[in-house]
Amino acid sequence: MTIRTLLVTASPHRDKALGSRLARQIAARWGDLLVRDLVAEPLAPLTMDYARALTLRDPLPRANATLALSECLIEELESTDRLIIATPMHNFAMPAALKLWVDYVLRIHRTFAASPQGKVGLLADRATLVIVSSGGFHRAGESQQPNFLTPHLEAVLNTLGIRAPQFVYLEGLVSRRDAPETIIAEAAAALGDAWCQ
């Protein structure tokens, strides 16, 4: 059985980014790969019409260009079995390109519903890996910097219906820039069999 993977990348370094290299190495093991490079093909800014359409109970997905793009990005998610996001950490959070993708796919009445108990995801759960690259360190035991990316993106994915995203970190890239293969190997080892075999 062929497993189809959606790879969303958001690094200005594109294919040369260590996170993107690790993501492609992993995705190659699983067959069909669909790549959404948010730097090579930047998403258009959200429009007033899009914001107004979100307040409607049943907006027509092709009513305007921005909604059409939103629908296309959501359909990419729906058509794949696994999701890999490879992103740098910019100023303690996700880069603007990835945040714009989030704003397109996290859409009320389409990918999540509001309920008295809170937001409920409408997409099917799927194995999801987030590869986070950062120049510094932000996990316990290191010289820490704030990390607003992980909790924000985890909340976004949970709201879509993705229950247990796995995060792996490529840290200290500024001080370790002379050891890229070691950094990738360490991250792959940390992932275990679920992603790397």
C-alpha cells in the first residue's frame, strides 16, 4: 500500500535547510510525496472578502480567489496519509510563511467546528511530524530561549483533528554549523522506528 505524505516546508534556505533535508529523507521511505514549499510559492495575504466569508455559516469554497486557495490547501491535507512540517524557529515562533498557511487551513465550519466544549477538529487524524530548526537552544537543560512555536503549532494541529503530532528539534545550528550530518543523524535517531524505518 502506498502512503502519501504531505511535506510543508517554510525555510528561506529551502532544500538546503537541514530540516528540509531530514524531512525529505524520511518522506522518501513512504512512497508518494506532495511538497508545499511556502518559500518557493508564497501564499497570498488574506483578504477582506476571505475574512467576511469566514463569518458565514456555509461559505462557498470557490467564492473568491482566497477561499479557493484555502480549499486547495485543505484538500492537500485531506488527500494525504501523513504530514511532515519542516520549519525554522524565527524569533521564538513560527515564521510568517507557516503562520499564513495555518490561517488558510484552520477554517471554521471546514476544518474545525465550534462546540460548547470548545473547538472540534473535522479532519481525519494522521501521523504527523514537525521538524523544528533553531540557531539556539530551547529545551530543558540547555541555555534556553523561549519557544512559542511548539505549543502554538500543537494547538493548531489538535484543532484540525491531529491528536498526537511528534516534534523533533535541530538545535544550536549557529554553534554547530560545521556538523550538519551529525545533527541530522541525531535527530533521525531521536525519532525511532515509526518514522525512520
